[in-house]
Amino acid sequence: MIATEAGVGRQTLYRRWPSKAELVLAAFLESAGDADVLSDGRAEKRLLHFLVNVFRNLQQDGPAIRNLIASAQDDPEFLKSFRAGFVEPRAEIVATIFRDGIANGEILEDADVEMAVAAFHGAFWYHLLLGGKLDAEFAQRLTRLIMKSISKEPREEELLK
């Protein structure tokens, strides 16, 4: 259908995109555009803004993303493409927000940024894959949880001393 609409042969498509998943990923990345990211402000505000916008996009694109994730499980080459084109750029956005928070004193200097990014993304991917509701409330709760775990605000064990 895509080849017919484009006025090319199927082989032309498969020379450019080796699988249906690669073609869908390319189309998705083209339509998704750049992530909406605040460049300054407090880390918590920036993180929440990013997450609310991700969730807004997933309202429309969630089923396609679930299918791409499923395809990546059985195709190591597509998994590499999916990670490089979709997962890693978004993980880097979150890591940058956390590193900026460290630099401006909001986040602990010894915060495990890599683990915080994994926990952040893991929570909402898990929710997406299991059909959970991705809305502003979930975005706020997740942002609060992650920020509480890496924030410079006094920790409970410090308050007990």
C-alpha cells in the first residue's frame, strides 16, 4: 500500500528500510519531530514539562510505540535502530535535565543519573506497555518520586540524626 501510494516498487522500499518496523520507525520519527524541552528553569519543572508532552504524544502514538517495542524484541538490528533513533535521544534529554540540576545545586552531586533515567523511563514504559493511563497526574507523581530520590532536600535519614 505504501509503495503504491509513493509510486514505487516494493523493492525500492525494502532497499531503504529493511523491515516494516524500520519503515514505521522512520515514519514515526518524522511525524514526532523534536521533543518539547524547556532549556532553563528548575529540574523538576523541566522534567514534568517533558513528561507531560511525551504523554500527550503517546495518546496518539502509543499503539505504534508498543508495536515497535514488540518488534525490537525479536530483531536485534531493529532494536539497535530503535534505541539509537528513539530511546537514547529521549534518555539524553532527561539525563541533561538531571545534570543541569546537579550543576545548579538542586540535585545531589553523587546522584546516580544513569539509574534515575532508567527508573524514570522504566516506570512510564511499563505503564504504557500494560495499558496504564498516561496523564498529567501520573506525570506529576512520577516526577515527584524521581526528584525526591535525587533531590538535595534533606533526606529522611538526615532528619532522624
